[in-house]
Amino acid sequence: MREPITIHARALHRFISSARLIGATTLATAALTLLASPAARACSSCFSLTDRGREAYYASTVFLGLLPFLILGGVIFWLRWAAKHAAESPEGAPARPRADTAEQSAPS
């Protein structure tokens, strides 16, 4: 059986090794970003001097900021709708009759 100190030392060594790897990767990414040419870092819509471009930038920012809430609201609305229709239907029966079963149950 291993001693707890040995296990903790190995875990600490693994943590430090992975932290060094993550730190080196982050540093390399930051250096490559800073060394990239200014044309590669430029954003034509962010630094547009025209009012039309600036308005489009702000509108897209607002839309993309609200999009997750709109999606979440749609999912919640659908779940409530499905729960309401499931509660209205009898146990085990479909909420709406299918077209082919409605034709069969109609008197001839």
C-alpha cells in the first residue's frame, strides 16, 4: 500500500506539469497574436467611421446578446405548451387524434 504523502506528491507533480503546459500554450498563443500583422487584427465593422456601419455593429451586438435569452424563452414556452397539452389529454391517450384513426372511428 502506498503512503498518502506519495500519492499527494504525484498528484501535485501532475498538476504542476499540466499547469506549465497550459501556461506555455497560453503564452505562445498570446505572443503569436501580438506578433500578427495589424491587418490580421483589424476589424472593418468595429472601427467603421460611418454611422451606418456603427449602427449595424450595435444592432448585431444587441441581437447576438439577446439570442441566448430568446432561445431559452422558446424552449421554456415549448415545454410549458407540451406540459399543458399533456395535462389536458387523458392518461395514455395522444393529445390530438391522428388523421387515420379519426377516419376509422367516424360512423359510416
